[in-house]
Amino acid sequence: MAVKLAGIKACVFDAYGTLLNVHAPVAQLSSRIGKDADAVSRLWRQKQLEYTWLRSLMKAYVPFWQVTGDALDYTLEAFSIEDQGLRDDLMELYLHLAAYDDAVACLKILKELGVATAILSNGSPDMLDAAVKSSGLDAYLDENISVADVGIFKPDPRVYQQAVDRMGVAERSEICFVSANTWDAQAAKSFGLQVARIDRFGLKDDRIPGTPDMLLDSLEELPGVVR
């Protein structure tokens, strides 16, 4: 890739959908869900995000685990699925999400290069700890930063400020933030971080402030543009 990011001292990643495959739980149990499995997974994710935005506006923060469960309950009801065992199994699988192959490869190289790395996520600390350990990402991450410390979800600027404070950089622009979520990447750019968006879902940038510095087809491209 021709474009490079200058002055990067740390790479900070969104977790869900960027490093971790949020659609894996439903995929693993698709035979129990049936023909609507893909739609169930999409709606669960959609509602999970919507509830974080709505709760932030309402000043009604709760841990991301509750948000995730509430979103799943809405989804199961929407599809007339009454199976408490399935609900419990999906939530348990969410604690053990698989990492994308390119995420592991990227973080491993960054670690070898001596670049500081972290997760900055809506996830509650216990969720993040469980997921990064089960996925094997913990070996390559220096920090797991949760919005729980500020009590509000992305894209509130206080969330992105956490990355600046925890990574010990002098300037916001010394952080490369990476997300697959358009709104997250654009909010981070608007805040002042340098941003690389990983194009996992074929999405266009949203009509909100902030244009990412680059679009990646694979996270394996990242080490080459920050060093």
C-alpha cells in the first residue's frame, strides 16, 4: 500500500467485528435456528449497537453484557424463537468469540516490531478478558480498555480519550485506531486519531464527520503502513 501513517506509537483496535467475529455464535448454532440464522445474527448485532447509542443518549449506561442480552432477547422474540437453552448457549459463545485470521497475524507482527497495542471496546472488562484469552489474542495485546471506566459507549469522545490516556502518547495523532465499524472509525478520526478502517462488510463511509486515513482489505496490511 502506497499510503503510510506517520508518527504512530500505538495501534488501538476495536474488538467486536474488527478483531473478533461477532457472527460466529449464530453460525455455530445455525442448525438449531434454521433458515433465519443469518437474519438473526444481523438483527442481534444491529440491536446491540442501537442500544449502546440509545443508552448513551438517555444517560442510562449498563454493562455491555446486559446490552448484548437485551439485544438477543429482542431478536429471538422478533423471530418467535422461544428456546431458553439456545439463548443461554448463544450468550456463552459470545464470551468465546473466534478471532479473524488476519487479526492474529497482524497483532503478532506488531508485537514483533515493538509497537504498543490495545483494544478499545464497548465490551465490559469480563467480556473482553474472556474473549481475548479464548481467542489467543491476549499474547499480543498490551491493554484491554473498556468503556466501563467512563460509563458511556462509543462514539462519545471520552471513550477515545481513554486510548490517549492509557497508551501514554503525547498527541492524539500518535495513535492508529482500527475498526470495521464505519461510525466508530469516523468518530475516532473526528476525535483526532489516525484511522485505518478494515473493510470486512463492504460498507461505505457514513454521512458523519471524519474520513478514515485509509481503507484496508486485510489487517495484515497494517504493520506495513505504520512502520
